[in-house]
Amino acid sequence: MNNTEYEIVRLQPGRSLPFHLLLLADETVEAIEKYIYIGDVYIVKQKDATAAVGAFALCKISVAEVEIKNIALLEPLQGQGIGSYMINEIKRIAIAHHYKRIIVGTPDNSSRLIRFYEKNGFIRYAVRKDFFIKNYPTPIIENGFVLRNMVMLKLDL
């Protein structure tokens, strides 16, 4: 992937949120609305294009820590290095805001996502037991498995 093809743009307050993208990484609008208004939302688009192809949401946890609450990329573009580009931009944003750590959670049975984060420098540090059972009104089934636990990963800057 050529990094000069894409750009990251922070959405200004009041702009319409890219729910069509955010729903690729979270199950419901209600779940997204629990965090989306307390953080910053960024979109990824090809330069000189208007349509977003990816999005992520960052929420401040403390003065030292920021969490990736949502990160999504249109499926046809996955596997081309754009996700890693997004992670590198998240690192750049976090450093510019003087954060010392980035954290992210993903289903513990999603080996593809865990590998993606680990390939980008994250390490596992905790498991949030029954996260998906407690935080979603109906069971979430992914690849034939009911999601239960969330594995937490961190990247120290």
C-alpha cells in the first residue's frame, strides 16, 4: 500500500458519524453510542475522495492512556496494509497528545484480529470476562461461536 493514497481526517463535532463503517466493528448503533460521543472519531479516505473507506474512534482513559474503541475498514480493502497504516496514524496521534499507552479490546476467539494487533506491536495483558454477554442484549455469534470474553492488548509508546 502506498501511504500517500490515503489520509486520516478527524471529524469535527456535529458532523454526521460514519455508522456504516463503525458497524463493521461493533454490533449495534446503541453499543457505538455508549462511547462515540466521549472521544474523537477519524475517517480514512483516499486523497481527493469524499467517501470514507475506514474509521476509528479514540477515547481518553487517563492522561497517559487512550483506547481504540472502534476501528473498521471496508472489507474489500482489508489485507492491503491500510489497517496497519491506520494503527501507525493512531500511534502518531497518541504521541502528539502525549499518551504513553494505547489499549484495544477484541474478542478472545478472533485470532485474525489478535494477530493483526500483535503484528502492529500490541501485546496481550488482560481478559475482560463475559464482556460481550454483559454488554450486549443478545448473543453475538461470530464464525459460529458466541462471543463471551474480550482480550485486552496494549502498546506502550
